[in-house]
Amino acid sequence: MVSYAHEMSVKANYMNAALNAKDLALWLRSERVAQRRSQAWIAARVGCRRQTIIDLEAGRNVELNALFGALAALGKGLAIVDARVDVERLKEIFPDED
């Protein structure tokens, strides 16, 4: 039996999955705003120009070092997960409530 907390964690992780640059950009911007950090603040910690953070948040191509630096500045990391959805994973995400 899966606990409610585990079920919510699985759903949250699935919902926060970024499967392309635009999704990652939107997540990064929303996380920065939620933490009340400015683009300039992130840029200063990464050691890049504010324009680089603007580009990153727009889903444009930037150096990986800028991405990892921005994530680190926000206290986040990057995990590589299997994006393929199979029946068992769907059951974890959306279990029967009967």
C-alpha cells in the first residue's frame, strides 16, 4: 500500500518534470520568483551577465555552466529521470481510489 505522502510526492515530481527547454525555463523562473530572487542576484552568484539569466528563463540556448549555476544559486539540482510513461508508473501516479 502506498502512503498518501508518497503518492503526493510522486505526483508532484511528475508534475514538475521538464521535458524540454521551455518547460525548464518556466520552472526556473517560477522558482526564482517564489524565492523572491532577482535575475541580477542569480547572475551575480553564477558569475554571468543578467542577460544570460534572461535567456535561460526564455528557454534559449545558454552554457550548461549557467544552468547549473542558476540551479545551485536557488538551492536546486538536476536529476535525470526516465520520461517514458509505463502502466506501473501511471498506477503510482494515479492509483485507483476504489
